Amino acid sequence: MYCKGDVYLKDVDLKKEKLPKGIIGISLILVLGALPPMLDATIVNIAVNDLTKLFSVTFAFMQWAVTGYSLALGIAVPFSGWLIQKFNGKKIFMGALGLFLLSSLLSGLAWDIRSLIAFRVLQGFASGLLIPTLTTMIVRAAGAENLGRLMSIVGIPIVFGPIVGPIIGGLIMKHLTWRWLFFVNLPVGIIALLLMQWKLPEFEAADTGARMDWPGILLLGLTSGMFIFGVTEIKGADHSIAGVLFILTGALSLAAYVLYALRTKEKALIPLKLFRSKNFSASFISLFLAGFATNGPMLLLPMFFQNVRGLDSITSALWLIPQGTGMLATRSLVGKLTDRIGARFVVLPSIAVTILGTLPFAFFDMGTSHWFIWLILLLRGMGVGGVTIPVMSDSYVGLEKGQIAQASVATRIIQNIGAAFGSAILATVVSNSLNGKAVTAANVSGAYHAGFITSLLFMMTAIIPALFLTNKINTADKTN
């Protein structure tokens, strides 16, 4: 498909046990470039309380450093689909990473809260361009037969972000100045840029004549932005009505996009034709539910450790390491199995394991043995690691070359929305469970139990779309 030197990125035989070194090298370089933005969000999130005091502003005002980042990220994703179609993928990725590093430097040099928020918005926009571009480039390089194993490599920063980010953020706030929350991105990012320039092959444009679909970009950007902003506002009891109005605006924007896409057909940024694919539609729904059911508890767990177990922020982050270990332990096996037997029979057992690894948290309290909690977190991590990778891989199975970028945009948008809904709704459940009750250990534990039960309900719902994911076992039997 694409080549540089002796590295040919074409179809790879499914029977090969190992991926070609050239493709693995390309994937690792791209993942290194994606690591700073994946870490950045969690590094900054844990420092919001400290930054509020340092800048002498209200928590709501300081929260815009996080909200602005998320909004810009959601708005940028639709742009990436057009960019990767029209321009060289390598240049787009390097340009987006360069913009992210520049905005990180500026954020670290910010002179007041307003300048920090402005530079964080720029950071978010650059981050929104990076991940869809990365997935599009890897799918084009790998071929459908090797997507599971390649996605398991792409999943590395997704695993490390929520685990390592809070630890780095906590250590920086304890031992260094807050400016290093942003400067820490620079060394890794610069190394990644140098490796890309030296080793990354050219990813030529799929359609140099592609026109910017302004109505589609604006409607999808508005949909993503309003949904994310709406659920963020719902977290605060004082802004719940405004949050609902923003979500309704997002829903209207989505409806308008559907009507627009029906009229423009293939010219739309995300053609509705994509949803004729059973496995793409199943993946799309699964990614929303997975974002809800897995990312939501990612927010609840450190809060549970701090508010129920009485741990500080750094120790809470350290307690999440077993979960990250579980995700890493299954990553390679999950990728291989996805390529061999299809996503369906990888995701269904993984959902079951995730449920088993989440259910005990509906009963844990301040007296539960920390060893037992760590063991359950390890189990939960093994389950979670087997959900997202196969579903992401399956969303590209059977797609034409020109549809890959479109699928990357669609899946990234729904992941962002699912994650935002998950964290907001579970936080709301916990908050509402405490309304009107005395703040006792039993009541606080009960509130978090309600949050974990809610996440379990959504995880069980994810079984339905998982039944429609790709099954390669029957195909292999027929072939033989």
C-alpha cells in the first residue's frame, strides 16, 4: 500500500505468527507521538484543586482549563477526517504533534488563568487531530487481517494515560512547579518527532481532490462539543438545567447532520452508508457503551479510594496500577485472538470478566482488605483490556480504503461522547445518592456502590451489540 526503502505496507498473510518488523516499528513510533496527549489530560486533572489555589480563582473557573481542552478536542476530530483524506498523513500527524508541543510550552509559560485556558484549548484541538489520524494511518498500514494485534499496540497510551498520568501529576505538584505539568510533554514529543522524520514512511493522501465538508464538520463538531459540554455542566448541581439544554442542542445538531448526510450521501464527512455494515454499527454502539462503562469507573475508583478509604491523591493513583497491569497482561493475547477468531468471542468473555471485576466494588467499604481490592482491580483490568481493542479493530473490518478516515472520525467522536457521559452520569449518581443524607462512612460508601451498579448495568447492555461483532470461526470452518 505504502512503502519507504525496504518497508512495504501491503496485505499481510493471516497465517504469519509475527507481524512484520516494519509495521511494528511504524506503530510504536506513532504510539510514542500519541503518548503526551493521552497522559496530559490525566496529569492536569489531578492538579485542578492545587491550580485553583495557585491562581486564586474559583474551582468553576479553573475547571475551564479541563472543559476547554475537552471541547476543543471534540470539535477538532471532524477536521481530521478531511485532512487525512486530502493531505499526507505523516505531515498531518507531525504538524498536529508539533502544535500540541508548542501549546504545551505556552501553557507552561502562561502568565494568568485566562492565558492558561487559551493555550489548553489549543492543546485540545491538536490532541483531537492526533488520535483519528494515528488510527487511520495504522489501519492503512496493517491491512484488516492484522488489526487486532496492531490495535493492541495503539492501546498502550490508552492504558498508561489513566494509570501513570495521575501519579506524574501528583509528583510534579509535590516536588516541582506547576509549569512542569506541561513541560513534561516536551522531551517525549520531541523524540517522537525526530523518529517520525527519520523512520516514518510517507502516507500519501487518499483523495487529493477532497473538499472540506464545512456543514458536516460544523454539525459534527457542534454535536460532539455540545454533548461533552452538556454532560460536564450536569456534574455541577447549579448548572444541571443548562447542561440539559446543551445536550438537547447536541441532539438537534446530530439530527440535522443525519438529514444533511441523507441528502449529500457519499459527499458527507461520515456517510450513513458506513452503518450498513453490521460490524461497524455494532462497534459504534459498543464504543459508546464501553466508554460509559469503563471510563466512568475510572473516575469513580480514585474518588472511592480517597473519600471512602481515606487515601491521598498519589496513593489513590498507585492503587490503580493493578488494573493497568491487568490491561497490559492481556493486550497481546487479545490482539492475536481478535485477528484469528474475530471480535465477538473476544469481547463477550471480556465483558463477563469486567462485570466480575466491577461487581465487588458495589460491596467494598473502608474495612475491605487492600489485597482483595488490588486482586479485583487486576481482574477488572484484564476484562477491560479485552473490550476496547477488539471493538476498535472490528469497526474497520470490510471497509474500503476511502472509508477508513471516515470510520476513524466516527469512532473517535462516539468514544469521546461515551467517556464524557460515563464520567458525568456516574458522578451525578454518586452526588444524588448523598443528597439529604448525613455524610457518614456508610452513606458515602453506599453512594459509590450506586455508581458502580449503574456502570454494571451499562456493561451488561454492551452484551447486545457485541453479539453482532465479527465472528471468524464460522468463516474459517467454511474455508476448510
